[in-house]
Amino acid sequence: MNKVYQSGDYVAVHKNPVWRDKANFIIKTYLGQKYGRNEWEQLWALDLGDRQFALCCIPFFAYDLALGDEVETDGNYVVQRVIKTSDQYTFRVWFGDSTHIGIKDEVSQQMKARSAELEWSSENLLALSVSAEQAQQVANYLYAEQNARNLVYETGLTLNKGGVETGSGNRPPESE
């Protein structure tokens, strides 16, 4: 990929990365084009040397990246590939269309009880990072809340990772 950030491109930022204390560098990943302009996501990271970094935030928009993954960048610090995956799974939760008062607090409490890391992108978009051990339980919980029309969720994966259902959350997860 030869994409280079240009003035006027959209960049999604992480105001409160979950591992801010570990991070010492900001890299970016290309998300594609929308409305005729490039879109990027900045990612807080730990510099491992030789253009390799460990992700210190939960991706809000990028797919197939997770908290703790080790990635390689090009000379412009744009992610090129994952060189080592972590045992973390990314979920995104959208609350914007919910009429359930208190659903954000309920989800936050449920996720904290499962040792999930939480990172808010906006008032209505929450990114979650959970261990492989907890991923299916989290998927099942989010699926039930989605069916109750309390939220919309997706995983951060386009590929199946360890048997956990991937994609938009529109199909039933595997049973626990």
C-alpha cells in the first residue's frame, strides 16, 4: 500500500487509549476512502524497534487489529501487516439508536465483570477488548442485547479467529 496522509484526510483519534502508560509512539492505519477522501485511524503503540510496534489502544474502525497485536509499518508509520497476534478480541458497540436508558452503564458493568478493556470513541461508540477466554461469552451477551434492540455490535474481525463468530453480529453466536 502506498497511501500517504494528506491535508484534508479524515483521522479517527484515540483520546484515552487503554494502555496510554505503555505507549510511546503514534502510528496509523489506512481505512479506505469515503466521500472522496482518505480515512485513517491513529493508533497508540509501543515502539519495538525496526518499524515494529505493539498496539496500545482498541481499534475503533480498523479490522483485523487488536489491543496488544504486534504490527509492522512502512517508513511513514502506516500499518502494513500484523506480525504477531495477541489473545485479544475487539468488539464495537453502537448505542446511538437505543431507547434503553442506562444501557451504556449496564454494558460497561457487564464488560468490566468479564475483565474487558473499554475505550470510548464518542458518546455512542464503545470499543471493547476481551481475552480469547471471554470472547464467546461477550459475543453471546452483545448478541442478546442487540436482539433486544438495545445496541448494535460488531467484532473487529473479517476472518474467523479461534472459533468466535465474526462479522456484524447479525447471526447467532455459537452456544457457550
